[in-house]
Amino acid sequence: MFLGDSDYWFGLYKVSARRKADTKWYDGNPSTYRNWQRGEPNSKATCVRYTKDGFRDRDCSIEYYYTCKKGAGNQPVSSS
């Protein structure tokens, strides 16, 4: 779900600042799935955000909404 036209950080980053760099998750796991928006990655920025049209690279200092990782399975959620 997208709030308006917002983009989201989701824990993926480019391993180097090269334009066509490999990606990893911030928890250290490798990433093999690619959903780059046409023309991306196109900068030396290392952070990756997702949009309704695909992944885009962007400077890490830009503020966006973010998503969090949740473990698999039916884990109870605390309301406290």
C-alpha cells in the first residue's frame, strides 16, 4: 500500500556506489531479486527505495516512509 505517491525504504542497499552494483539486505543477507524501475539504478547513491513502479536508488539522507522486517510464522503482537 502506498500513501499517496510516497516511496519507501525497505532495507536494501547497493554493495558499492557503482551504477549496476549488487545488492544486499541490511541484515547481511544477499539479495537476488531485482525489480529496478526502467533506467535504474542510475546514480552513485547506495540506498534503494521501492516505489509503485519498481526499485530506485537514492541518497540515504532523503526521508521516506519505511517498512520493517518481520519473522516468519504466526507470532503474537504485543500492544504494550
